[in-house]
Amino acid sequence: MPIRRRTFLKSMGASAFAAPLLLPARLWSSQDRPQQPDRRLENPFVGATFYRNVDYVAAVTAAAQRQEGRLSQQMRLVANYPTFVWMDSIAAVTGGNGYPRGLAGHLDQALEQRANAIGLVIYNLPNRDCAALASNGELHIARNGLNRYRTDYIDAIFNIIRQPRYAGLRVVMVIEPDSLPNLITNRNVGSCREASESGAYVEGVQYAISTLRSINNTYAYVDVGHAGWMGWPANFNPFVDLLKRVGAGIRGGNSKVDGFISNTANYNPFTEPYMTANQMIGGQPVRSLQGWYDWNDHIDEQSYATALRTALTRGNNAYSASVGLLLDTSRNGWGGPNRPARASAANDLRTFVRATTIDRRIHKGNWGNQDGAGIGARPVANPAANYHAFVWVKPPGESDGSSRLIPTGPENPLGRGFDRMCDPIYRGNALNGNNASGALPDAPVAGRWFQAQFVQLVQNAFPAFEPGEN
């Protein structure tokens, strides 16, 4: 039940149906021979058959049954690909309180599917998503939150995963999306300042990795935001220092970090296929466009993540040269009829960039249920240099947050907050240049199924879903 938000910040701080029995599908194709699950793997995605969340498959199946024809067929294909399971509360680990099953239930289902890998999102720091409203968590620093995070959450996950019957599963973990980037850009927000000054985020991430990576079949990938958040030097350089400090405090050293993931639940393209950051248009570089790139060094995720990896594997407290990258491609396809097929011929910078970029958002700072988005590249191992995999961390079709305040009750049993960046009539704030939010209307609370969004994500998928794929 993922709860996501995204902040675009420049220099100030500039961002129900039963599931069918699933047969295993080998999605992480490689010419390498599968490696034994009890060995440490340099890339756990090679030779892996990942668990497909039975609850997500049931939601996709139900969604497809509401549609007809080609769209219905395309929707059914989505269920063939694995998504990550979000451990976004203590109840998500134990089960109950609105969760169909807990962590052990998912691991058991993975074994039943004869999978040898499962993706998890570790996502419950105290003061979680400290600059957000739709995705605030259940734990609070001022109310013993860090200790509860350790004992009631991380230790509970540890005690489940370490059971011998799960030893053959590669447990691939995305560690605390949005947490560490907020310490760089959002310290002006009270709950972020508390997270920074108390050390709760840093200590929590260190404890999570130290504890969970002590199990031999686990793999940890630390979330590093995205290019439209951390790409400027004023954010990028302090972030490198922070990540090195975090790594140095992990029990057993920073070798316990297997890699880094960018674009988690976000919409940024892997590459811009028809332009480059320093390409000159009308005498100005593409990256200079005000209100879109604003002199960001990185206009796509590959550029940003690769530069970050390079910086992290050099100098003091350097990470291993074998450290890998992941990219969440679940909503960065930007296909459909509005996708550019070539570079614009315009010589005006704004006209050129907005007609050439495949990212169709109104503003890079928009993150809530974005209108026009599509599912991106399918999960695959070794898609590019230094990349361990493309993954779907955010399950396509699950809402980022409600488009209006929904009181606690049947439609909001966990009391999720309301962030106006998910409100389609909101005219924005300084973080998105006071632009419209670009959000779809009538969205449910974060993590709940959003049929209208799923329809659009499938219709705008790039590449498009075709019969017979996978």
C-alpha cells in the first residue's frame, strides 16, 4: 500500500477478486546462468524470478474486467510483471488493519509461486516524508518513534525474513524513499528539521541496513530522490557527503549497500531521447530553461544517477566500485499520442524544450497522480551501464494521494493526510513555480486503487503493451 509524494526543489530546498494462481515468469533476462540463491550476488536481478504480489494482481484483474476490448487485454498484461511490496507501516509487516496479508504472507506466496526473489520497500521512518502531507507515517520522533522503528518495525521484519524457509529467496529492499534527500533540501520544514537535528533519519537508515543486511539473502538499495530534486550542485554535493556519512555508520561498512535507486514513484524519464542538457538553442543551453530545468545539471535520471554513483565511489568513505543502480520505470513512459517523435525545429528555447521533452508534466515539481503519464520500460536486468535493473517499485494504478480531503472512515481507514499537490484545481506554490498541479481528479487516498489513473497509465504506456509480450 504505497504512499508516495515527490518534491521538486532547486537550491532552497528546490520537491474484490481472488487472485489467480500465478506461474513464475523469468523477467530478468540475461545470458548469464542463474546463480545459487545462497551466494552473495553482485546483481540479484540476474537469473531472478520475482514474486508478483497476489493482491496487486487481483486489483489489476478486477480493473481489466471493468474495461473491454484491447484496453482490457493490455491491462491484463500488466499483471505479468512484478511490483515491489510496500512495508509502509507496522501493520503491513504483521498483517491486519486493512492489509490483506503481512510480510510472512507475501513471502509464503512467493514460495508458492516458485519465485526466487521478492522486492520490498522499507518505508516507515519516524517523521516519514517530513515535507509531505499525503504520505506522513505512523511514527513520530517526539513520541519514541526511532525506538519503535527499530524494535516494532525493523526487528519485526528481520525476525520474519531470517526464518530458514525463506533462505532461498533473494530479498531486494528499497530503503526509505524520500528520507535522506529531505535532509538536504527541506530543513526549513519543522518535521524535517527535527529529523535532521535528532539524527533520526540517518540513524534509522543505518539501523535498517545494518540489521536487515546481516541476513545473507538480502540486498539493499538506498533511495536517492531524482534528478529534478537533487540535480543542482547546491543539493548534489551535500547529498554525496550525507550518503557517505550514512554508509560509514552502517555496521559492517558501506559494502552492505548494494546500490542506489532513483525516481521511486516519480515520473522522470531515464533519458531525453531528442535533446541534451547543454545543447544550444537560440544561444542558450537546454538546461537553462526557466521554470523547467532552471540550470539543473541533469535533465534525466541516467545522467543524475550515474554522476551520483561516480561521486560516491571516489574519495573518502567511497562506496564499492561494484555498487549498482536501479530506476523505477513504473510511470515514466510518457507514451500515447502526445509523445514527441523527434526534436522540435524551433529556435526559441522554451518552444523547443516543451515540444521536445517526453516529460509532459506542467512543471517538474508536480508529483501527484499526473495527468498524461504512462507505464514505462518493463522490469529487466542489466538495462544499461552500471544499472542492475529497471524495476516497478510503485505499483501502477495505486494513488499518490487524494484529490480532496477524505475524513477517516471506510474510504480512508488509516487516516491518510491530504496534500494539495494531488488536487487538480490547486494552483501550486513556490516548489512548483506556482503552476497548476497537473493531478487527475477524483483520486482516492494514497495507496488505494485509482481506476482512472490505471486506464491512462496503460493507454499511455511506452512501449505500448502488445499481445504475446512476456
